[in-house]
Amino acid sequence: MLGSDLGGRRVVLVSTGERLGKVTGLLLSPAPARVQALRIRTGAHLATVPWGAVQACGPDAVMVRRPPDADERVSGGDAEAAPGDALGKSLMTDRGDRLGEVRDVEFDPVDGSLRTLLTAGVAFEGARLVGVGDFAAVISDDMVDDVPPEG
């Protein structure tokens, strides 16, 4: 499944059918590379739902076992600028070469494992992810096969 496929999808609490909000992004973590949490908009707030609470990613909604905890909520801000959310950020090697911009990510909707980081025309294996910060997603340089850096 592509991360962009989840954008705007409703998040629904399984036990009550309550609509909690809409998906605004995916927070990624390395070692092993996976979706750590869903970033959702709940009214005027942003919140995170840990991937472990996701029961299913359906075509119309994401079903979750529990709502976000109060301490996971953050007021205001931009979901796309969140650390851990790679979409729209530079893709860099751990040696500092810029490889492009992360256009999308592909992940396993069952276990959340990160399969691919996608740039314009080039796909990189998700296992290469070293980290995601405010400015860039970083992949291991020793695994980059003959891809010229941007610039």
C-alpha cells in the first residue's frame, strides 16, 4: 500500500464506530524500517495513533483498536512537517548526497513494514532507512546502487 493512498482516509474506532479523524501522514522509524504511527487530524488538533493500534487499512477507512492518548495530541502545526513523516522531504544518503524528494512510501498494510521510499523515477528499498528528521529522510549510502546524487 502507498502512503498517499491513506491520505485523507477516515480513522474509525473499532469498538464504537466513532470517527476519530482523518489520516494526514505516516511516521516512520528505522531498524527495522516500519510505520511507527499514523498522524491524524482530530478537529483542530493533530494526534498520533501507534501502528500497533491499527486493526485494518480498508479502502474507505482505517480501523483502530484505541483512540490516541491525550498525551499524544499536539495542537496546531503542520502534519507534513512532523519528524518521522518522510513525504515531501529530501532523501539523503548518510554521506550527505541528496537523491531527490520523497514523493511516496510503500508499506505492508498488515504489519507496517516499510517496503520502498519513492522519489521521482527512483525507488529505494525501505530497509535502507536510517532516520527521518525535520528536513530529510536518510538512507544508508553503502546500499545505494549507482544512483547519481542530485545537483
